[in-house]
Amino acid sequence: MIIAAALAAVCVGCSSPAKEQGLKDVYADYFKVGVALKPENMNPAEQALTLREFNSVTCENVMKPGEIHPAADVWNFAKADSIADWCRANGIKMRGHCLCWHNQFAMWMLSDEEGNPVSKEVFYERLREHIHTVVGRYKDVIYCWDVVNEAITDDDVAENPFRQSFLYELCGDEFIAKAFEFAAEADPEAVLFYNDYNSFLPGKRDRIAAMVRDMQARGVKINGIGMQGHCNLEVPTAENLSDAIDTFASIVDHVQVTELDIRVNREFGGQLNFSHEGETVSDSIIALHVAQYERFFRVLREHKEQIDVVTFWNLSDKDSWVGTANYPLLFDTELEKKPAYEAVTKF
Ligand code: XIL
């Protein structure tokens, strides 16, 4: 068997051609390469593309609290199971996303049956049960969890480093410690991540670093920092990316890029779903897109000892949450490789 596999790999023009290499093979000596999937991707063509290119999978939405647990006694496991079962059958390990976030949250946890706000103690009981159920169900296939997502402010001049969300209003920063505590109880083996966007920007990077250090000093188990990586043609710079990886790797054992895409729209925020109907992306923009992917992966390769996994946020431009016209990923709407694929794989 081993000899046959070796022969197949070097066989040129024979009847069973060598298996096409994917990102996961090109980066085998560097880090794993992952992808965020939706249940709609569970079709033969997209499953084949995933198997060829990737060796880690995240559910884009269907494991988020508001999706999987929309009411106290309602659990929607079927969509998450469709992806998890396929990963189990194909020997692919998953990242869990996510257990506690102010968006797509199980809002029922915050109020009683009359609609009055609950105490933080009641909230913690509900969050604990939620985390134990979800983490327990998938612990055979999920190797790490984004336990808390986006709890730090973007505001560089704010006195308070925390996002002023309903979670913070009810609990202060204690909800972060509690979520990690519940996740560690539910699966002592799992790598537990704090995950956030714009974490390459020095101000936010330092607020995240300070928060994680402070939690660790209080005995909270946080052993991963996820840099989401929703980028544009200029942000991050190579220097900012490199510095952020070094900073986070000095605090935790596991640093990952968890949600990579590079949009061609230069504006962050407001125009997230960039949709210039009928407009095509010009050659000069494609060149900038290629250059940013090339730069980004060059820095990642230089930091291969510190980076575990790099996950793309969606499989192809067809599915991207920033919109097809943002041209964000390595595969086009027909699932074909784009110019940036070459930039990432030829080095
Ligand atoms: C996004 C999904 O891709 C969208 O489909 C959904 O409508 C909103 O959330 N940060 C995160 C991800 O941690 O969960 C978000 O995913 C993108 C930003």
C-alpha cells in the first residue's frame, strides 16, 4: 500500500494521476489550513473542494448560541450535526465557534418568562448549561472553542477597555471568566480561545493582551488567542501582523487566524456587504489583492512556530459574508482558483 501510494504520487501521465495538492498539503510543514462552512456547502462539489484544500473546519453560524439554542427548551442540532458528522466521517477536526458573543446570542438567557431581566446568577446557570451541552455534544470532533468573541472595545481613547454590550452591562468582565470556566469544565482537553477582529491594530492588540494576561493572573484558563482576520487591501501591514502574532504568542500557547478574508472595499464597517451590481474587479485591484495575500502568508510562514491554524471565512466568494463583489477569498463563485491562490501557494 505504501509503495503504491508513493508510486501514484510520482506517476506522470499514468492512468491514476497524482492526487492534486491543496493548501493543506502546501502548508503541511507550517500550520493547518481551515475553512468556515455552512450546511449548504454539504454538496459533492464543495465537499470535494474542502477535502482537497483544507484540514480544519468551523461552522460559520450554526453552532452560535442564537442558532443552536434559540429558546430555553429548543435545540437546533440538525444543521451543526450535518457538518460535524461529515467531519467525523472524513477524519477532519473542527474549531468550535462560538460560546459567548453579543451577536447571534441566545437572548432568552437574559430575561425571565415575564420579560424581566434576570440576575447575573440566573444568567450564569443558563450559560453554563448551554456550554456544557454544546461542548459535550461535539467534544469528540472539536479540538478548540472560541469561548468568548469580541468583548474588547474598538475605541482607542475609551477609559474602559471592554465593549459595552448587554453582557458587560449585566456582569462586568466576570462573564468572560465564567464562560471560560464553564468551557474548561465541559471539556478539560479543549484549547480555549478568546477571539476578536482588528486584533492586529496596536491599540486593540494591547487591550486584548492586557485582558488575557489579567484573566490568566486570576486563574482563568485561556490558552488561545484567535485573530479573526477580516482584512482589506492595506490592513494589516506586515509589521502590525507580525507584532500581533509575537505579542499573543508570548501570552498563550495557541495563536490562530480564525476568520480570514481580504475584501477589496477599502472601507471597514459601514459598507460591509459591498455590492456594486455588475461591476467587475479591475486588474489593478486584483494585483493589490494578490499582493496583500502574498504579504499576509509570507508573515504567517515566518511565524510558523507560533501559528497553529489559519482558517478562511467561507469556502468561495459565492458564500462570503462580505459579499461576492468584495472578491475576498481564494476561490471564485465557480469554485475555481483565483490569482491570490497562486500567490499563497507558490513560494
Ligand atoms: C458572520 C457570518 O459569516 C454571517 O453569515 C452572519 O450573518 C454574521 O456573522 N466575526 C465572527 C463571525 O466571529 O461569527 C462572523 O460571522 C463574522 C465576524
